[in-house]
Amino acid sequence: MTETETRTISEAKADAALSFYTLGDEISDPKAPTGPVQEKWSTRKFEAKLVNPANRRKLTVIIVGTGLAGGAAAATLGEAGYNVLNFCYQDSPRRAHSIAAQGGINAAKNYRNDGDSVHRLFYDTVKGGDYRAREANVYRLAEVSAAIIDQCVAQGVPFAREYGGLLDTRSFGGVQVQRTFYARGQTGQQLLIGAYQALERQVAAGTVTMYNRHEMVEVIIADGRARGIVTRNMVTGAIESWLGDAVVLATGGYGNVFFLSTNAMGCNVTATWRAHRKGAYFGNPCYTQIHPTCIPVHGETQSKLTLMSESLRNDGRIWVPKNAADCTKDPRQIPEDQRDYYLERIYPAFGNLVPRDIASRQAKNMCDDGRGVGPAVTERALDGSTRQVRRGVYLDFSSAIKRLGKDKVKASYGNLFDMYEQITGDNPYETPMRIYPAVHYTMGGLWVDYDLQSNIPGLYVAGEANFSDHGANRLGASALMQGLADGYFVLPNTINDYLADATKHGTIDESHPAVTEALASVKERVDKLLSIKGNRSVDSFHKELGTIMWEYCGMERTEAGLQIAIEKIRGLREEYWRNVRVTGQNEEFNQALERAGRVADFLELGELMCIDALHRRESCGGHFRAESQTEDGEALRDDDQYLYVAAWEYGGEGKPVLHKEPLEYKFIELKQRSYK
Amino acid sequence: MKITLRIWRQANATAKGELKTYHVDNVSEEMSFLEMLDLLNEQLTMANDDPVAFDHDCREGICGACGVVINGAPHGRYSSPVPTTTCQLHMRNFADGAVIDVEPWRAGAFPIIKDLVVDRTAFDAIIQAGGFISANTGSAPDAHATPAPKRLADKAFDNAACIGCGACVAACPNSSAMLFTSAKITHLAMLPQGQPERYSRVKSMIARHDELGFGGCTNVGECASVCPKEIPLESIAQLNRDLIAALFKADGK
């Protein structure tokens, strides 16, 4: 087939995808300064307008979310003297899901003298993201990374230390230097508690007012600017509006669209989806990260999946039996030469430390090949046929225990081993752990410019909730880095540029039509959910949506599968609004109602994710299209056609509108990712 | 497995509560305790009954949101071979046909919101009184400017592992939050960065602890025995040492 013929076929298929969306104007990031990548951030900081300290206390910033990005931003803007209103759905800001991150945080400190630098962290992150991230943003992330470690140490974050009293580091997937700082297997917890303590200090100082158990259910946009939010008080049911000079959404990712994920039960897309419905573009929704080392599903009643830190891949070896006949044997009885250490075999240079997307897909391949381990489950294929598949691979520490001794292994990974034993009842010191990939992180999120401002003036988005820094795949230990970079260092420098003009923007009050409309729409939606009184619980819909998403929009996506998924989601959404049962009423503590609102939004997001995945007819990072792979089964990008960010505009009842933001690589050469 | 539950039901903070009995069938050993409650709630929803309200979020034992008293012990500590949060307690620890009592944390400083959900904002208020190091963003020296001895850094970490769940308060006959408070005091007191505010911190945090209505510590030790993160009773001794030392210093109130 000639190249022209190939092109014609792919255009014809692209047309088929076009029945699901329309094409809008191209967009660009207007804020990143031109010039060398090393100078962009200092130029932007210098060019951004400032706000006089005396004026800051007259300005109100609304921040939704108290994780690493939201908590750090609230504390820092509070220290700067702004009047901050901070909201979270949990009973305390200390519970935000950043707390569950285990492994570590990257920083270009080069304390190991192993050749690390800002440029190398920048390069690794762009490459790890499979060349689908913005160069300017990633460079800035690498640039501020070192200051994050300094800040956290000053706050009293108890990072792991060596006997000389200096900080210890370790290695993570996709890199060949040791730049990951950690605090046992609880790095996220310690960083979050650091941010939380800084936040509580500002609460005590009176600069931040904290609203716990308040869920944001709508954004208020007046005269084209973000002016506030509507929340539901989760204790009393009161629906209230809050007005300010800027709104920051730091509400995390949307992995719970899959029902089973490593996210907390409460993690949801409502804040960003509500903003999307009011005009904010959603960037790359289909880019999801499937984490390779999670504890496999135990059964139908499973409510969430538990991650085992990627750091385990430093010393643990991943394998499956060479022969399918051995899959039911006790793994300890399988001799060394009958084991397939497939990551070490396929990727000799990186071995067990290949990036997450690759490790996950290979685990799937091994199980598809009939060499998975653990209990067999029934699976249904697209053509309706069923088969029995074992979904698990071994993560084995026996050679590490031999090499380092049990005590050393226990010191590094003890809490993770204990957690595994508590959940599965198996002792990992004795028998290899079983792991399988699970949904973990979403690289997609609301589209933002270099300043972290969405296309709606005054609406900023930070942390996992935005789409910006990880491209199509996030490297391990980069989420904590991005959350804190956004919260401590980026947003507090860029938001001033907007707030400096606050007086020109004027103020609005509660009587503004945008406020009354937002309040009325929230009340109407709540009433509707409570009035359906159907026959199916909210959870049953959520589980069904999750099954569709995992089956068709999970680790491997196909043209046919995605179209089926869109059809199924539409049907499910239609049924939801006539058959869901939400017990109780609004004016009380009502967890069924909370979940009902979140699932309603997931049912809309799921469709957009499938459309995005359908339109992107290439494989890149975590987005793997079966039709686009190299001869040896690796993701095959199509840079000629898809070197852009897909920013989706809400289409209402009609089709979503695709705006492409072309990506330019000036400082890093585009090439096929290789970890061999 | 078949399980019988006797669960505390209380519509709101002011309503009168009572223990109600429920039966749950088809419980599997792999289920976590909260997944078993999910199953009950699905059953109640289908019967048009009000599902049981309980706090939970990460279900990995780290966020500290969950926590109920199971058979008289916070997080069901005495049903589990190892320290645990409620979300990490699994049904394999219970016998088929077991009758399990489920109640909320009970303490004056933790008012009930609904059923098994209590208000723990008093913990945030204790932290606000000084449970931090005053280091504004951007003002930090290089992380290696001040080495911290590993032994002390490890001790700081052991105490920083506290998840703020409140089990210690629920277990204490005096409803004291001394273990929670001492964990933060010890965490920050072991680090070089925590020294400048060390003595003012202990005074103001204890003053706030008492104002909020938590009781005093009488060294019963129930708190440490139920703590899912194994914060040791010794941390309270550290708090007391720092508090006594603070009385001879001009720092703080």
C-alpha cells in the first residue's frame, strides 16, 4: 500500500469518528513567553503584573480542593495576604486523596551526583509522556522541583534520611537516575500533612477560611468571567453561593469514572465537569494512567482497588510462568528456568522499571496469552464469546530477600508488605505477591494556559485537575511534584497577573442573574434526582459504567469497541435519569444524593472520553489503540496527524467541538520512545 | 457468610439514637468491613429504607476518614490480628453467623452528625493552635543546609504517621486527645526545623486541647493499643516532658 492510500483510508475513518464531534478553531497557549525554554518562567514571572500587599486583603480567591495543589495554593495565597475561601468535601482538609500517594516525589537536586539536572528531568518527563506535553510547562515543572523539596523540609516533612542526616533518594520508572525523594511508603501523606499544617496556620492567622463538608456543585460565570461557585453543605443540605475575584479548581482526577480505581471513594469530576459545561475546555480526556502494580480484584462486591507503590519495582521482579500449565501451581514450586521475567527479557535496559503504561500493557498481554495467575474469571469478548482468564502476574521479592536480607527489605517496603497481607491474607515474605494493573491517574483535565488559567478568565485549574504537564503518560513520582509545583510556586505567581486588574473587572452580588440562575439549576437538579424514585441504586449504575469504560476505554482501545461504548453509555445515561433510586431528602446528611450527582456527571464524561479516544487514531503513552502499534506491539504515534492537545468544548445536546492546540518541540527531538 | 449487625442509628445531632438489628447474607471473606456495609446499604436502598451513614474515603487505611467502634473497640481492633483502620479490617476475621455491634466514636468533642458519622473538626482546631512550623513558601534554605540525625528523623516519622482518625479519643475513658496531640508535638520536636517554636507550640496546643472539651490523660493506654498507626504511649511522655520544660521558659502563653 502506498503512503497516499494509507492516508486516504485513515481520513475516511477519521470521518467516521467525525459523526461524534465537530471541528472548531485551532487554539494556542497565549501566555508562555517566546525565547529559550530556560528563560520562559523567569520572563513570565517578571512580566506578570503584581498586586500591592495592601490591596491583596481586599481580594477574595476561592479555592476548591485541599490536596497538594489546592492546599498548597490556599496556604501560599493566604501567606501573601489574599482573602482565601477554601472548600473540600471531606470532613477535614487533611484527608484529600493526595494523602494516598505512596512512592515519592521527583526533584532535580542531583544530590547523588549521578548526572541529573533540570534539563534531564525535563527530558525524561517529556519522553515519559510520549511527546504529548507542552515543553514550556514541563521545563518549568523541572525548574521549580528542587525548591519543593527545600520547602517541604523547612515545614518538617520527615523525608527518609541516611545516617549522615542527609536525604535519601531512590529510582522510579522510566528514568536512570535516583531523583525520587520519599518518606517510607507514605510520601503523599507526609507532603499533604505539610501543606495541611501550612494551611491550618493560615486559618489561624485569619487569611484562609475553611469550609469542610462542602461539595462544589456549580461554577458561577458572569459576563464571561469566573466569579464564584455554588456548594451543597453536606451536613445540612443548604445550597449556597460564594463570590470572589478568582476561582481555583484543584479537585483532582476523574479515575472513578471506571468505578474501580485506586482513587478514594469520593473522588469525582463534578467540579471540573460543571466548569466544562459552562464553557471550560476539557483537554485530552482519554489520557488515563493504568498503574501496573495493584492488588487484583477479589470479586463482585469490590469497592476500590489498592495500589502497591511503584517503588516495589526497584527490588521486586515481575514474572509469569513460561507454560500456561504452570499457572495454577504454587509459584515457589516453579523452577527458575520455567519463569518468564518478561519485562527484563523485553526491555533489558530498563527491566522492571519501564514506564507504567508499558509495564501495564505487558501484564495484560501475558494474561491475554493465557499465562496469568490467580483465580480465573469469565470475560466476554466483543463478539459475545466468553473465556476464562487469570488476571494477575507475580511480583517476587525472593531474590531481593536473598541479596539484601529480610530486614533490609522490611525497612524499605515493610508497610506495603503489611498492607498486602492485610488485604489478601498472603504473606509476601513467603510467597510472591500477585498484582494487576488498575486505573490510577488521569493525565487529562481542564485545558489551561501557561498561567494555569482555563479559557474562562478568572478560572484557574491546578494539580491533577488540569491537563498540562504529563502528556499521554505520567512518570512515577511526578504527580506529587506537579501538585506542589502548581500550588506553591506556579499559581501564586501567575494569578496575580489576573487579580491585578480585579478592580477593572468590578464586583457582582448575590442578586446577579448568573448567581440566581446557578442556584436555581442546582436545586432543580437535586429535586430531579430525588424525584425519580426508580428501581436501581446509584452504585449499580456506577458499576455498569465502570465495566463499559474498563472494557472498551481501558488498557486497549479499538475503533469498534469505542463506538459500542458510546452507544452503551448513552443508553445507560438515559436509563439513569428515569430509573435511579436516591433515598432520603436534600435537607439532611445524604450520601446517596452526593453519589448520585457525581455519577450523573461521570455518565457524561465517560462519553467524551470515548469520543476523544475514538478520534485519536494513534497510540501514545497510556492511550493504546490496537490499530496503531509497531511490529513488536509497542505504541505507535502518528506525529503528522496527532501532534496536538485535544481541547473539547461542551456541545450541549449536540456534538462536542474539538479545538486543536498544536504542540511544538523546539528543544527536544521527537522520536519513538524506547526503553530497550 | 451470614452476619447480624446491631448498628447505631441516629437521624441527626439532636435526634435520639438507638441500636437497630440488620441481617446481611452473602458476605465473603475477602470483603472489607466497609464493603460489607456497602452490601447492607444496597439492601436497604432496595427496600426503600435509609442507608447507614458512615465516613470513609481512601479505603487504603491512610486518609483517616473512616472509623467506627466494632464490638466495643475502635476500628474493631480486637477482632484483628494487627493494628488496623476500619477500611482495612476484613471479614475473614469474623466467624459465619457472628453478631457485630457497630457504633460511632463517642466523645463530647466529637458530636454525632448522623448514624456513624461524627464531627472531628476539633482536631483541625488543635493543629491550628501550633501544629506547624512557620515557614512561608519560598523562604526555605537548601534542604541539605541542616542535616537531621536519622534516629530522630525516624522518630519524627513514626509520629507523623498519625492519620487523625480519632480512634484514640474514642478509646479513652476520659475522651482525651492526648495521643493525637502528642504525635504532632513529638513529630515536630524531633526535627531541627521544629526547634524555634517547640515550647510555645506545646503550651498553646495543650491549651486548645483542653478548651475544646477533650479530657485529661490518666495513662490508661487504651489509645495506643487501638491506634492503627501504632503511635506509642511514649509520645505522651514526650509531650509532658516538653510541657514541663516549657513552663520554665518565656516562650508562648
